Amino acid sequence: MMESHATITATFSKTDQSKWKALVEGLAQNKHGAYLEEYAEAFGDKAEQLVEAVLDVWEQERGEISTNASEIFPGKAVIEINGFRTVEPSVQPMINFLKACGATDIKLEEDYDSNGS
């Protein structure tokens, strides 16, 4: 089966560590929807607006998006987006959302057509 994968690594101010920890740990548990909207609130109005674009794309994928490999480190978040179809449409909305949350130095690694085993 064809799989799609993107890794977004972002740094952030360590003063925001607790907000980022809650966000990324939720993603690591594949908590999307209302959960993600709730944690976006902690980052302000712009983040709340931009998370909707991410959720809209994921809704179209009908639950085939996974973020359970996401990890949090001091001052750094690694967001893993995996899907059975392409995750490419969700990458830019996620980057925009992370920027609204105060992310800097964002790096993207992508493999939109990997052959899953």
C-alpha cells in the first residue's frame, strides 16, 4: 500500500514549553478535531483560525491521517503526519498553524509516495 509521510520540525520559545507540550502530546495520541481547536486557543486568535484549515484537510481524509509519531523536546517540536493517501495538502496549513503558535526555524522532510511495508 502506498503511504505518505511528512515531518515538520519547529523550534519555539522555551517559555511556551507547557503549551507546546500539551499540543504535541495530543497530536502524538492522534487527538484531532475539538482537542486541537482547544489547544490552539492557548496560542491566540490567529492560531485558532489557522487550525481550522488543517482540520478541514484532515476531515476530507476521513480519519486516514495519523500524527502519533509526533514528539516534544525542550524548545523543539517534531510533528509527524502520516496517511494512506497523500498528506501533502495538509503540510502548508500545518506550517501556517505552527507559525501562528510561535514556531520558528521550521524544517520540512517529506515523502509523499513511500512504499509502505
